[in-house]
Amino acid sequence: MNKPVKKIALVANAAKPAARRIVQRAAKLAAAVGMKPINDETKAHSADLVMVFGGDGTMLQWARNTAGSGIPIFGVNIGGMGFLTSVSGKDLAKAIRSIAAREFSIESRTLLSAKGEADDGRFQLDAMNDFVISRGSVPRMIRLEVKVNSEVLTVYRCDGLVVSSATGSTAYSLAAGGAIVAPDAGVFSITPICPHTLSNRAVIVGQQSTVEVRVLDRQREATLSADGRDVVELADGNSVIIRRSRRTVKLARLPDSSFFKTLRQKLQWMGSHA
């Protein structure tokens, strides 16, 4: 990144017990190396970089907040798994020095966009990780017709369906049995949740594809969620059109961090040294 970071916004998940203390420490470290810390979240968009303290949920929130703005976000994990964060809290001082010295790279992450019409009106949502179409409160399978570029893929009988970006492959899609996808792969994943037919597996499609999911059950309720939020109620016949969003999110990464290093650490794979 050529542009110097003169102003750094410090935002956190206030529900995390350590949030207040680590933000105060970050502000002191940032000021010591010549950066102006911004602790007011309402002014975060005036910063050159947003440092996010929390886990993946907090990162997803700020990905939505900054999408399309060009402002990079840098994650410091004080939460759980933290696939989207760059460093842990113990590496905060090193991270601050690297940012001040412009020793970091920027990754552009693709968002997904979903639109459609439900009984209560039209909707359009963006998601960084995934869209999930799932059954409602009745604990029975639903039927979902899936088309890719207007061609029928199949009709799933399942508990739900995950359409995820490459970034979101390590979230709900992974838990549902989907493949891990490198974030620069340029693909989306379609992963059924507990499908009735064992031959139904995750399908990988190019990110230029259009995925249409239509609810086929008169007796079942269904919901659509974006990154676990923004729930839309769906009924029989309602369709959701999912494609690549025009907006992207910028993630800041230190030189010694990588997707595969994160996999080794977070998933504790055999042979991992760190």
C-alpha cells in the first residue's frame, strides 16, 4: 500500500471483556509511532485504515460497513476462531509498527449479492461469507430448486442450503461438509445442509455465475440470512437470485500472514508448527 496510514480507526466488539483495554493500548501504541487514533466508530470512514478487535462476527460487521469504500480493515482476534483476522492480541505492538511503516498488503475480497421478492416485499442484501436458505421452525426438510445460469442443477431435499463466497468457505459451508476454498480462487460454493440424498454434494461454480434458489414447499416455511443476519422470511414459490456483488472489501494483511498459515493454526492440522 503506497498511501501512508496517518489516521487509524480502532473499533471493537464491546461484548468482549478485553475490548476496552486492548483498544486503549492500541491507541497509545498508534500515537507513539505517529498515527492519529480514532476511537469514535461514527468517524471510522474518515480513517486511512480500520483496525477491528473481535472475532469473525465483528469482522463481518465492519466488512459490510466499509464495503465499496476502499478503506482497508485489519483484524485483531480477541474472539474465537478468527479466520478473517490477521493477528492475535498478543501481536498487537508488532502489527501497529508494521502498519505505521506501511509493511502490509491489501487483499480484495468478493462479496455476494442476493435479491428477490418475498411476501413482505422486495429485498436486496450483500454478504461477505454466505447466504443461507434454511427451514423455518418446523423440524422437517424443505425442497429447494437450484439453477445455475438459468439451467436446473437439482432439487434438494435438505435442512437448508449455503451459497458461499471463497472467503466464506471456512464458515457455515465448511461445517456443512463443503470444501475449503482459497480466497483468490474466484469461485462460489453451493453446499446442501443435511441433504436427504447422500449423492448430493457441494458444487463449485465460477464467481461470474448466477445462482437461483426457489422454495418449492407449500407446507414449509423458509428463511434467508446474510452472514447470519438480516433474516428474510420466504414462502412457497419465492426465489432468491445470488450473484457476485459490485462491491468488494479490502483486507489488510501482514507479510508473514497467509491463508494457508491460518488454516494450519486454526484447524490444528497435523504437522503444524505454529
